[in-house]
Amino acid sequence: MEFLAFSVVFGLLATLLVRLRRRPGPARRKIASLRPGWVEVRGRVRARRPDKLAPISGRECLGWAVLVEQETGAYGWETVVALDEFGDFELEDDTGTIAVRAASSPIVVGVAEQRGSAGPFDPPPAQVVRLIAQTGAGPRGVLFNKGYRWREWALVDGHEIVVRGRVISEPGDQGVGYRRMSEILVLAGGASRPLELDE
């Protein structure tokens, strides 16, 4: 009887937890219908030209993020390298285009991920060794290589992504009246919430 009561309570709690985790975020909207506030938009990345190279894979991109972790025990990992570099880009859907201010926004990225790992008998590639060396650490232990794992994300021109951010208005470059500038809408991250790029 106690087992049955416990099972019912556990089932109710599990159902509640699942529903709370599925709370809806901002509704996905088309670019032409955007207004100031937090939004989620799906579109294709557009830029004049990719001007960056991802440091591990060498992919041409508009921005990248790298995370390198060192094994610290049987089940522990410590971050030794966490770098990112992004430029501004445009997001385009079938209704229009909006500028994304990625260069000046805090970013959480989850697009075009590549992973790798190295262990005692398998050294990391030279690109990862260079990143680790910038921190002052070395990839080798006393006798063998240290254990590492790494992830690299790259924002590639032409890929379709989801952007979650805050729509704000900025002064445009055209005058619309005496000493009054036009305003344009742009997507950016905020102090309380970063700009999120996802697939």
C-alpha cells in the first residue's frame, strides 16, 4: 500500500516537473511582424562575407565559440579555455531582414557544433594545443598526455538558425524630417538575458 501511494506521488511530481520545463518561451514570429520586446525568430544567416576563421576547425564563419575542458578525475572536468568572437549579421526570412547585433551582445550559441577529445595516448591536435598554451598550461602531464575534450560552434553564412533576443530600435542613417533620423529595429542581447543562437 505504501509503495502504491509513493508511486502515485512520484508520478504526479514527475508530471508537474515535465510541464514546468515545457513552459513556453517567446512565440516564434516572422521578421515583418516584430515589435520591441523579447522574441524568437527563425531565419537564414546573411552577411556581406564571412570574416572570421573558427580556431579549431578552420571553418569560414561570422562568429565562433570554443570550450576546452581538462579531465580532473574519474568524472570531473574543468574549463581551461572559453573564448568567442562574433560579428554583426543579418537574419532573413520570407517576410524581411533584421540586423543582429552579435558583436556587442552577450551570446549563448548552439549552432554547427563540432566536438573532439584526447587522452593519455592520443594527444590533442595542434590547434587545441595552441589554445591551451595561451592559458599557460601544457597538454602533457608527468608521463602521458592529459585528458581533454573540446567543442566548437561556428555561425556559418547561409545556415538556418533560431535567434532569441530583444528587439530594440536604433537610429537609422536616413533623415525623415528636420533633424530627425529614421529608426530601425535590430535584435540584440540584454544585460539580463543573452542573445541565443540555436539550430
